[in-house]
Amino acid sequence: MTDRSFTRDVDNLGEIYRFAEDIMLDNDVEDSVRFPIQLALEELFVNLVTYNPGAKRDILIDVEIANHGVTVTMTDHDAAKFDVTKAAQVDTGAALEDRKPGGLGLHLIQHMVDRLEYDYRDGRSRIRFSKEAESDDV
């Protein structure tokens, strides 16, 4: 497992992308796994920064590779409780002008990763998600 802390700034998205991508490329993780992992990392990091503006501590990101799949754990301290595993209220069939802003990114994550878990204790929020390779022929 490889971990790293990132300051709470959306300008760090490029560095987060490179951090995770380097680990996945070094371990020959296929594109069908890398893309959803990167999308989830971006969406969740932005949400943690945006919806927890009073927090001062860095966000810890752990990336673990197993059997060409990837598991990421994001830990945020001094966080407000927000369970990312709850179904997002998004009407994807509605016309764009009838849709309410927000929720689409979380909806996409919930449908693109294989596992999404949330744990909240004493102001510490931990999000864990994973994506497995689609075949054993990697």
C-alpha cells in the first residue's frame, strides 16, 4: 500500500492524479480500472475540500493494488458526516433544464466502482472504494 497526504486545495488534483496513475502504471493496472479510480478520486477529493471548508488537516490518500484491481482509502479529519454510499437523488432521465445541480458526480461513482464504503467516527471520515479488473487476462 502506498499513501500520501495532500493539502486541501483543488489545485492538487494534478498531483493526486499523477500519484495514483504512477502506482497503477507501475503495477500494470488496465485502463478499465484506472479511469473509474481517477474519476472517483477527483470527485471525492473536490467534495471533501468543498464541503468541509473549515478543516485544516491534510487529506490522506492510500492506494492499494491487488490482483490488478485497485482499492483507495481517503481519510479526512475534522469532517462533517456525509455518507457517500447513500443513493444520490439524481434524475438522469430529466431534461437538463429540469435537473437540480449537484449529485451527478457521486451518482457516477456509485455506478462505476465495484465497492464503495463509508465510515465516520469522532470527526474522522473514511471513504474506501475499489475497482477490479474485468478479466484475468491482464
